Amino acid sequence: MSDDKPEFGYGQGLRPLWSARDRDAERIREALRGAGLVEFSDSRAGFVVEGGGDGRAFLVVFAGPGSVAGQRVASYAGALAAAGMRAEPDADDDQAPRVWLPS
């Protein structure tokens, strides 16, 4: 319905935050942007927040040239830790830290 408004408001760029998962993913994006890190778009390489919800970890991945991925992922983990979030390497993909928000 066109009268429906997202329960958790809007994120950057008027991204609708329909669920607690959307809200939490936006908190991760805000922490990364606040640290000066760039979010992926059609015109630039940067981070992408995936997964999460229902107590599962989020994944933060770098979308761009593989040669700089390791440096970027380390920057993501540091920025998230500074924001009070837990970031650990994913056992299946060391280029995508798993992220949990504080309880």
C-alpha cells in the first residue's frame, strides 16, 4: 500500500527500513560511513552489508578490485570494533567479516 511507512523509518538515500534487520544493517552502514569508508554503488567500489536478522551475524564484504579487498576488510573490522560492534573473520570467507551489534 502506498500509505505504508517503514516501521523503522529511512536510512541514507531514503532507504526504507521495514524490519529490525533493515535497521540493524543501517546501523552497520552508518558506523562504516562515519569512519570515512565508502559504500558500494554503481559508480564506485565499497562495502556491502548482507545477511543478518533473527540473531544471525551480518556479513560486510568489499565489492571492488580484489587486490585491495584485504586492506578494506581490515578497515571495516576496525571501524566496527570502534563503534562497539563485534567483527570476526568468517570461517568460510576471510574477506567477509561476520558482524554482531551490541546487545
